[in-house]
Amino acid sequence: MTPDGTARPSTTDTRRILHLEDSLIDAELVAAHLARASIPCEVVLVTTRTAYEAALTRHDFDLILADYVLPDFNGLDALDLAVRLVPETPFIFVSGTLGEEAAVDAVKQGATDYVVKQRLARLPFAVSRALTDAESRRDQRESQARLRLALEAGRLGAWELDLRTKVFQASATCRTIFGQPARAVLTYAGLCAAIHPDDRSRVQAALARSIARGSDHDIEYRIIWPDGTLRWVQVRGQPVRAADGTAVRLAGVTLDATDRKRAEERQALLSREVDHRAKNALAVVQAMLRLTRADSVPSYVAAIKGRVAALARAQTLLAADRWAGTDLRTLLHGELTPFLGEGGSRVAFEGPPVALPALATQPLAMATHELATNALKYGALSRPEGRLCVSWRVEAQSSGPALLRLRWLESGGPPIMAPPTHQGFGGRVLDGTVRGQLGGRATQAWRPDGLICDLEVPIGLPAPAVV
């Protein structure tokens, strides 16, 4: 199909010609002249208005030839029908009564050409030219249609600026990119006004260089929509020069680059976050190596491996959510699983879903690991009958961020006769992570039947310092 919805002519060399003529003798003369000129065509002859209209509705003719004077209607009526039903099909009058003035009027109303019957030798030339011109126009329309589809598929807005008059023409997509209704008029002054004030001089300087040097115009800048929304656009264009080399127009495309710029900003932020986390992790590892105490080298190695593994699990959780944070229950389950083996039922988790911020994930992972290590060595997890319950809730505060309250409750372990007399590495980690890094508080109570550790952590506070 052609862009106007009509059927495209056959790709073979044979053309279908509709001939409206009430004289069979004249029709034969026309066919003979076309045959002698070696124009491959199939001529369909109609002699009445009804037959003519029926033929037009099929949309399968490459050319229309029509007499000017007909028994039941005239040639201008036939032309009007063709213009309305098949506007892209060339129409040639072939008449013996068509005068010069009438012929000119017919061309003004849409006829492609006219040939008088007394000079049918000219007919093959008129037919060939009409068919060639029609095919050229059809190819151009199809090319433009493909270009429009490509621009729309790529969400590209097309534009053209007349450098002499500053008349700016923009496609509907281009106007939409600049926050304007698709049918609105976007002027050059309006375009300049939409550019962010901090980018305006840079854009104008780049445009001037492109015009002066005849180079491509390629720039990204910010624009402000009428509603105040900040957007990014990428603009590319080329100058069009006159014969004397003067740049007269600039034509190109515009792409909404907002999503890409925001993705780049997120990527840059993520890179900075990863860099910060890597340095922080190295500092934590250094502290582990310096402060860990053990009776033997194998014990020392095991302790370090466990703490590094806890740190790695926290890093993995953060990376899975692109360093935005993690789920509290997932973190607790991941840190306790290595200590439980097949005894996962010995631990109960009680609490609502909580999204931990990235800054709290690693410190809470390390604190949980130290509590679990202590429970495995001396507490509830050191005996098969021992049990552990980890519960939590989030409380809103009248001022400041919400407070996460987490309770670590052990039972069924060895009886606790008295609290420890000194603070080990685990205790220092607990104090350093919860208080030093998160600005929270950790309190421990050694009951005879098991340890209770209460953590209070403000959600969302920036980390004051690394341990």
C-alpha cells in the first residue's frame, strides 16, 4: 500500500490505465499510439459514469485517461471524482474539444496534463512523463514515511532553523520533548528561552562555531519545561549552505536524554558508594586483624575467616540491591545460617518487614555475627537444646528518624553465673558498630538462663566514622 492508503502498482513493467471514452474508434487510436511507443500497459475502457466510479473504487490503476465531453457527465466531473477517490493517480485529458483556456483550468483543478486528439503522437510522451513523475512522488512519500517511522521509533524530534529569518520548524515529537503540546508552535525564541540559564551561553557558542566552520552541531544541555520540570536533551544538526558557501539553514534531530543522564548520575553515585564501601571494608578488615585474639593460629584463622565472611555477605546483599540497602530479616537469616547447620528451627524471627539503609547494613551484619559467635562459643547455640529469638520493631520518633529496636534473646544455654569481667573483640565490635557507626545504643543483660542484647538504631542517620 502507498502512504495514502491506495494499492501500489504492480512491480512489473505493465501499467494499468483506466480510459474513460465513449468513442470506441478514439479508444482504439489511443491504444494503438501507446502500443507503437512500446509502453507496456493494460488499458481498461469504461464508457459510463457508473463504470468509471466502480473502477476508481478498486484503486488499482496507475493512470487515468479521460475524454472531456461525455454523454452522461463531463470531464471536469470525472476529474473531481478522481481527485477525491484516487488523488495520487495521474489524470490526463485526451479530447478533441478541449481548448487552451479549458485545459489550463483543468490543470489548475488537478489534471496532470492534456492531449488533443488531433495530436495523439504526443500522447506516449505525456503518459511516460506522468507515470515517471507519479512514481517519483510515490517513492518520495514512502521515503518520508519511513523517515517518520524511524524518527518516531527512535523518539527523535526533527527540526530545521532558517539562519536568515530565525524561523524554526519542529516536528510534533520535537515539541513534545521541549514540554510543548504536539500541535503547539515552538519558535526559535521559545526554544532559547527553554534552555537552562547556566547552559544558554554554551549552546549559543556551539551553534555559532558550527555555522562558522560548517561542522556538525552536537551538544547536550538542560531545558526547563513550562511546568518547571528539568530535562536533558541531546541535539545534533548539520548546516546547509548556499552556492556561495553561506550557511542558510541548520537541520537536525533532538533526543530526550533525561533517562540516560539520570542513569549516568546514578552510576556515578553508585561508583562513589562502592569506592566508599570498599575503603570502609578494608578498614574493618584491618581492625579485625589487629584486634582479634585467639589461643592458636588455627583459632585465629577461623575467627578472621568468619568475620570476613560476615562482611562479604553484607557486601553481597548491598550489591544485589545496587547499594540501596537490604531487608533486615534477610540479613539476620544470612548471618545466622552458618552457625546453625541443620538446626535452623532453633532460631525464631519476629518482626515486620524493615528496609535497612545501606549505611546500617554492614554494621548490623558485623554486630549479628559477633553475637552469633558468642552464642556458639558460650551461649544458647553451644547446646542442642538452646534456643534463640530475634525480634524487632520500628518506632516513630517525635523528632528525627525512626528508631529500630532489635532484641537478641537466648535461652537454654549454659547457666550464666556472672557477667564477663572484660570486653573482648566482639564487645568492641558491638559498641563500635552500633554506637560509633550508627549513632545507636547496645545494652546487654546476662541473665542466668541466657543473654539479652537490646539494640537501638536510628534508621537513616549518616555514619559518623568507621571503626
